[in-house]
Amino acid sequence: TYLEVVTGKTKKVDMKKLFTLIALACMAWAMPAQAQVDFGVKAGLNLTNFSINDSKVLAAENKTGFFAGVTAKVTLPVVGLGVDGSVLYDQREAKLKGPGTTLKQQSIQIPVNLRYGVGLGDIANIFAYAGPQFGFNIGGKNDSFDERLDNVNNWRFKDSNLSGNVGVGVTLLKHLQASVNYNFAIGKTGDFDSVGDAIDNIDKKTVKAKANAWQVSLAYFF
């Protein structure tokens, strides 16, 4: 320990704690410097499953969509561990049973995943990953469709939503990457109002839906 004069007062400082803090700061600085960062492009297909909490009012059929954008992965100086992130234009569709209308969601999706891989020499690397995905709606806020049967429905997509990813993939020759994952919504993706036509008792309720999707993607890292 040693003594330090601060604002006219004598203060005792523990040198062990000081050196520990310096060592931790150096480690935090050194790890990003040792990490390997690769950039690339990514694209793939969505098989969208709209999960609706009241299938008696309305149901949806699966439809395909696509996504494309830029991606990056960080290989940490810990064997097998890494982080990847992307900025993607994402389009998903679902056909509503009854009205026969197709809903189209357009958004910017930002997945951030923690990954763990096992190397097979320089030829391939097999990995599993999981993490959150942040979405921001860039399509129309409202998607209206015609009155059918006893309901008047007005679809509303949320401005932003949170989802999660769980998947597996393989990297070939350090550049080409193929993966498959399940993207599941955390909270509602959108909703609509269902209004009954009874004269004496108008029954109105909000039906919520989640847009989950199986995703298959290809990426190329430079």
C-alpha cells in the first residue's frame, strides 16, 4: 500500500486492488485485439408460421418469404466461441383463411447470436448458435382487408418486435456458410379487431398473432 494526498487529506490505497484493476483493463483491451472479425453477405428463405391466439375467428396458412443483407462474425480468443450479427431486409407473408388475403410484413431485422463451433481442420466448422433478434417494421403500419362473414378486420403490425433464434450451421473452407434456424416471436407481431354484427350486443375483441419462421440461409465471408 501507499499514501496519496487528495484534496488535503491522506488516503490509503491498496496496491493489490490497483494492480488487479489494471490487469482486468488490459485483458478487456487485449481480447478485442486478439479476436478475428470477418465480414460478408447473407441471404435466405423464411417459412412463416403465423400463430394466432383465436383460430375460431381467423387462421393463417404458411407462406415463404426471404431476407438479405450484410453480416459479420467475431471469433473470440476462447476455443470454439464466437459472436455473429447481421442487418437484414426481411419479408414474410401469410395467407389468411376466410378473407383469403395475404399479409406481407417488411422489416429490418438485426440478429445477434452467440455461437459455439467444432473445427474439422481447414475444410469445415460445425456450429450451433442462439440469441436475440431485433425487428423494425418498414412496411405499412396498417393492412386492411375486406369485410367477410360477420367480422370487420383491420390488421396492425407493431413498429418493432423482439424475437429469438436457435440454429445450427456449417462453414466450408472458411468462407461459405450454410445454416438453418427457428426464429420465434417474443410477444405479439401484430393484431386485429374482430367485431360481431349482433344488433343488441356488439362483441369486439382484439386477436393477437405471432410471426414465427423456419429460416434457411447462405452467407459468404470475404
